Amino acid sequence: MNLDIFRAYDIRGVFGVDFEPKDFYRIACAYTDCFQPQTVAVGHDVREHSPELLRQVALGFQDSGVDVLDLGRISTDMLYFAVVRYQTDGGIVITASHNPAASNGMKLVGQHAAPISADTGLFAVRDAVRRGTSFARQNGHCRGNLWAIPFLDAYLSHLRSFIGLRGLSEKRIVLNANGGLAGQVADRLLVDTPIQVCQRLFTEPDGSFAEIPGGRPDPLRPENRELTTASVRQTGADLAVAWDADADRCFFFDETGAFVEGCYITALLAEKLLRQRRGGVIYDPRAVWAVEHAVVSNEGRPILSRCGHAFIKAGMRESQALFGGEASGHYYFRDNFYADNGMIPFLLVLESLSVQGISLAEVVNHLRAAYPVSGEINYSFETNCQMRDALDAVNASIGCWGDPCIEAPIDGLSVRFLPGSGNWRFNLRKSNTEALLRLNVEAIADEALLIEKMMRITEKLESIGGRRETKFRWETEKFA
């Protein structure tokens, strides 16, 4: 096993290259060694080799004397629900999220669906695997039991509790499930509502992802976005919703087909939820101004956090925040065990549009004008040394780009430029899941300034060997 598959907040690698099925048996045994659970919940995503990996995980737990609740094929957010509902001591979902079909991995949680990350025991599991300890319990004859539990109806009831389904007004929508389970769950949720699905993209579960552009079930990839945009324009839909393959991230497109950046959805949901109840709102440092304005204007408490679901969840629990949102499309809710969920924002946005009687573009266009953003732009480098050099080069150049105010180093390099040099800001950070630098730039009511500064930073990164992997927003979209 390549132990580099243990990352900041999950396990991820290439099946048959970085690990074999038996390695997942070892990981389950190591989990037991580190956390001593009595009962765990396990499930798997739609990938073709996920069922075999789940069997190995279940065997590892059972052979270690742990009882196992087999959830079968699930979305990641279903695991969080099951761990809390059935009060297990933890859980594992077999998934590689939005990565290609050849990849796989795990997301691990403890009691109350609290994430197990590098800071909370994931590397301890890695080290236990490295030691190769015998994990079988002393009373080896007490083998763990295995149960299969049908829980979908209970999960759907939990989701419906977040809104008044009867208050939804007629909408025509496009669904893009990227081969995962989101389309089927959405269809179940929308029964007996006036919402009409006018086109379905990849809503049949398919772990090969063969029909998805580029074979990558990631709604943030340009070719994936373009397909959803085209569907909205062809059908005249009121909006589109897309999920990644494990369905814990949710993305929106307005009635023009334009992609709605995650920071705008975070601002929209923060405003909606804070009007009902006061509390803190957690967000990441990639694009902050629209969110900060929404939170402060509605008497909420803005809280910055490091990017990544494990870190956001830890911050949610520590601060007892009401809500959290990431630019990457993860949305977290206090009433959802401080965990992220891909269906709750879908329902909340539908409810918000129904109550206000306006379109999604009408909701977000003022945010686009007031706080234009670049979206996340990825740059690849041949070596980690080049990547470090690129970060250093950008850091050394900020004084040439205006009057900088360097923010606390929560995640990567975040810099605001004072009004005398144009109201703009950027965040540049290393990815937690891929060998990339990720750049986000935002401005105050000045799209031209945003583009100018985006190009300046790009030129600097490319001069150090960076290769831009993402199209600029203005190259692919025209806002209505």
C-alpha cells in the first residue's frame, strides 16, 4: 500500500496501483486499534470496485470483534445520517468523490459523525497500518456481527424537515447527478411537489463514469459545466442543480445557464437561515466578501476556516455555528449534525425562490455585480519544488500589485489590497487532494479590475512553470 493515500481529511488513491482490496481490510483493523469502536456503519459509492472494498472493510471490522451496519450503496451524506441515527461509534464510506473511476478511497468519521482527519486520528490509522500490528482482539472467538439496515425513508424524512415542501412553487429544473445517487434521491424528494424535472443528466447510477465528459464526475470541470449550461438553455429551465459522484456537494446554474459560484450560494443561504435564527456562519478564505456582507448584514457572526470538510466540521462544532459554506460546493448545517449535505441546499434554494417569487439570476446578479469573483483556477506544476517557488514568487510580488494587507494564514496566502490600489483580494493555496495550486480572485464592483489582476497573477505563476488547467470564467460564460 502506498501510504501517501492518507491525506489531510480522507484516504484516496488509484485502485490496483496505490492499494489492493486487502489493504482496506488492514485499514479497518487499524481503525479498530486506534478508536476501539463496538459498532460502525459502512457504505460505498457507485464505483465498480467499491462493493469489494466494502466487503474487505466489513471483514476487517468483524474479525476485530466490531459489529457492522452495512448501509450498501449510499451517498456520503447518508453515512453521516446513519452514524447519528443508529448511534454507532463511527463509520466509513468507500468513495473517491469526484475523482475518475479508477480512483477510490475512504472518508472516516467517529461518534456523532465527527470527521476523522489528519488532526483527529487519520494519520494514527496510517501509522497503525505501517506498524503491521495484529489487530485481532484477544477474545478472537467473539467475531463481530453484520446487519443490513434499510434507512432511506428515514433519511428522506430528515431532509424534508428542513423546508415546507407544500410551499414550493412550480419550477422547471435540470438535474445532473454525474452518475451518482443524487438524481434518484432528488426524484424521491420532489414527489407530490409542483417541481418538474425537464431533463436528467447522468441520473442513473454508473460507477464507470464512461458517458460523463472526461470521465470525471466533477461539476466544477468546464466540460461538465458546459453540458449543464447547454441543457438549461435548450429546455428553458428555471435552474439546474448538479452534484458530484458521492453527492455531498451541490452546484447551481441560473435560468440563463450561468454557473452560480459557491460563495454566492453561501451568502444566499446564510441570509435565509440567519433571518430565522441568529448564529455563526463558517466559510473558507477562497472568496469571502459576498459572504461577509450577508452575514454581518443579518447580525450573524462570520467565522473563517481552513478549506476542507473535516476542518469546517471541527470549526462548526467548536463554535456551534448555525451554517457553513465552501466555494467548493459543500454546505454544512447545525441541524444536520454539523455535517455537509448535498440535498439540503437544493431544497432550501427551491424554497427561497418560491417564497420570494423571483428567479435565481435575480437573486444572485446583484452579488455578481457587487462582488465579482474569478472562480477557482487550478495550476499544475512538474515538481513540488516548482510549486513552492511559485508561491514564494507570488508572495514576493504582492507589493508591486498595490497596497497589500496580508490576512492571517488560515489556508494558503490570502491578501487584500486597500482601496487606494483598487478593492481586490486573492487567495492562493495548495490543494488538499490534488497536486495543484488553486487561485481565487475577487473584487468590489469592478469586473475589469478582477480580470486585470487575475491575468497578472497568472503570468507570475506561468513564469515559474505553472500550467493553467482551468478556463477563466469570462472565457466560457456570458451572464445575462
